[in-house]
Amino acid sequence: MELALYAPGLGYYSGGATKLGKDGDFTTAPEISPLFGASLAQFAIPLLAQSKPQMMEFCAGSGQLAHDILTELARCGVTLEKYFIVELSGQLRARQQQKLEAFPQVEWLDALPATFDGVIVGNEVLDAMPVQLVQKDADGQGWQEMGVICSTDAEGHSQFGWQTQPASAAIMAQLQAQIPQAESLAPGYLT
């Protein structure tokens, strides 16, 4: 999934074509009006008063949402120390940097920080995050990592399908950390 989304020059978010807005593949609320970002900023103001004055946005697209949030916070007299953007796409990061050049508190990250105190924003982000899909065996004794394969049927047509392999030690450690009762889950459980 990471290759499909972010492989240099080939991945969906790094292949060069416009993705967001009227000339792209899809339009999100921030691309339509600054009201969405302004509304999120208003929601964030009391939360920022209870935490460190910083925000973090995942996969910020064109940067329009960050722009609208930061503009509204400034209009309301709220100062952020930092507005972090976790962005894996170099192409989108470049667009964001251009869009947000008037906001020196913006800082880009390649990965999640070890700790964070502030407000986190994620708008239409799950489809842009590479994940691993695992399923508990039918007999309930182990876990399989699921991957996508392309195969050819008898008529020579390509089709996508699932292929499983035993989950690696790293995936098992992550599964145990995130779901301590993973072994008590029903056979066929998918996460």
C-alpha cells in the first residue's frame, strides 16, 4: 500500500498529477470554502487553552485546511508555537510549503513524533495512510498478513485478489501492543 501511494514518480500521491480540487480526482471541504477550516479553528481554541499551543495535521493535501485554520486563529488573536504537518508526499509537501509560506510556525515532519501535546487534525486522511491488514487464522491459532496480488484468469484477464502470509514478528509485536487481548478475538477477526 505504501508503494501504491508514495513510490517516487509512480505512487498516487507522488506521481505528478493534480489530485485535489476541481482539476483533480476529488475535492474535499477545505478546497470548497474557508468556512470548514475556520470552524475547526473555533473548535480548537478552547482545546488549545488546555494544552500546549500547537497543532498537528496528518496528510495536509494542498495545505488549504492549514491555511484556513491558521488564518482564523490569527484573526481571533490565538498564537500557535507550532503547526506540524506529517506529510509523506514530497509533491504535496512542496505545494503546502508554497501555500503556507506566510506562516513561519509551520513545520513538516516525515513521521509521528514520540510525544505530542496539542490538537491533532486529520481530514480525509485514512485513505492516504499506508496500513497493514492482518486477520486471525480460521483455526484461531495465529495471524496472517493480507496483501493484494494481481493474477490472470483462464481467459487472460488480470484481476486483483488477496494473498496471505504469516504475520511477521514486527507485526505481531505491534498487534500485541495495540490489542493486548488479541488472542481472545474470534477466528477471522480482521484489523
